[in-house]
Amino acid sequence: MTLLEVTDLKMHFPVTKGMLSKTTGHVRAVDGVSFSLDAGETLGLVGESGCGKTTVSRSLLRLIEPTSGSVVFDNVDILKLNPKHLRQMRAQMQIIFQDPFSSLNPRMTIESIIAEPLRNHRQLSKKELREQVAYLMKKVGLLPEQANRYPHEFSGGQRQRIGIARALALNPKVIICDEPVSALDVSIQAQVINLLVKLQEDLGLSYLFIAHDLSVVEHISDRVAVMYLGKIVEMTSDKELYSNPQHPYTQALLSAVPVPDPSMKRERILLKGDVPSPLDPPAGCPFHTRCHEVDSQCLIEEPIYRDLGNNHWVACHKR
């Protein structure tokens, strides 16, 4: 069952100039993104820094207001909701932020942080609140006795667990994980990823998992979407993407993933140049300035995002 359906989502930030703040252009941070998320599924969203992953995640919750498109959650278009109904909907869609050091209020105890969504959305007594906070802390591997401590008394991995407990407080159907392990060391990353997998099995959660690290995404995702310059250029199942990447950008990303086998030799695809500015994206295919397979068609005509078969979607003239 499809739980979340995103269609042609766009987020264009205006660029202003002068005393009268005249709009001189737009930064196309997200430029026509479409995907779906089924109940109990994990969709990985990967790409370079600045490609629009975090903007997508915040647009889905209307933490920033999208320019256009539709976000249908449980058969309701989120972008058309009034503030009252939007607040009710947010109980069903939560987010785990990227930085565990800045996403927690340093003046609040852990009990207050985890209990805050419960106070806002549920009518519970003080005893019920404490019991629910203790349950959530146990669920994410923290000791309830630590509830009266402050965020600075915890490590990075523990702080991210607090963020996960806060996201779980209202029993959401969808959790958006915005690079939840990128600020953590490798061993702690594995602990947090395994925790997210276990919680999904126990509670039937759906994840939109955003990350840089393709190996992390491979471990947790059912399907993977690859973003470049505000657009999704390839999307398919995790096994299909890692065994049979079609888009030149995806091939370059996968060639950079280290393999723990010294005897295995594979070709490394080096991308030339930098990512173009979303303020002035190139004509034609957005990837043609760095592509090793570019031809004249790529310079003038934007490729159609189409299904190659077996639900393998790619935007490339060569495929």
C-alpha cells in the first residue's frame, strides 16, 4: 500500500538584489522530484552535498513551503492543509535531524525533550508522561535513570538515540531520516542503523533515509533514488542499483565505494569539474558538464525520466 506519493515537487528560492529586494533569479534547489513510499518500506535518497536532499525532506513536512507539486500522505495532499490540520498530520510524519549536537535544546532535560511532542498532541498526566518517556528511552537503548540529564552529558550516538526517541513518541507512520549517522563515527553508525532496522521491524515504520554513504544506504534500503542538481536521475531496488547501475552519475558514485578485497580490481570513474550552480543550471541534461558519455543531444535536450523495465527508472539519453 502506497503511504506517501510525491509528484513534481519543486522548491525554488528567490534571489533578490538592491534596496527594493527585486527578484533577479531563482535557486532551483529541488526541481521536479517524484517518488512514492510504501508502508513498511525504506527508500534511500543519495547524492552529493547541495543536490537538494535535505530540502526535499523539509518540504515534505512543510518546514519550508514548496514552490509547487503535490505531497499526498494517506490520501491527503499535505500542501493544501490549513495550519490546524497540518499540525495533526505532523503527528504521523516525523523527522530525525542530521546533527545530534544542534537538534536538541541544551536548556531542556532529556525527559522534557522526549515528552514535548506528547504534551503538544496528547492529553497525558505527569505520571503517564514519565512512563511513556521511560518506555521510549528503553526502546532506543537508553537508561530511564538518565532522563533528568541534559544533552551535553551524552555522546553523539546517545544524542541521536534521543532524537530517535523523540521522533517515535507519537507513533508515526513515516520517519524522515535526514543523514542521521553522518556526524557519527563508524562503530556508532552501525549501532544507530541496526536500531532503526529493529524499530522498523517492531513498529512497521516507513523510512525516507537520506545519506551520502552508499554502503549505509545499501544496508537499510529497499529502494534507492539518486539525486543530482535537484532532480532524481535514477531509482530502482537496492540490489538492482548496486549490481546494474545505468546512469553515468550512479556508476561514478558506486565506483568510489571501497571494497574490502585487495585482489578485486575495478575501474574508478573520476568526475571532472564541480556540480553546476542551481542558480544557473546547464541546458539539456543537468549532468552533461561532468559526464564521460556526453554527446550533442545531451547538450540541448533534457532526458526523459523513464522505466527501463523491472521498475528501474533512469533519466539518460544513452539508456
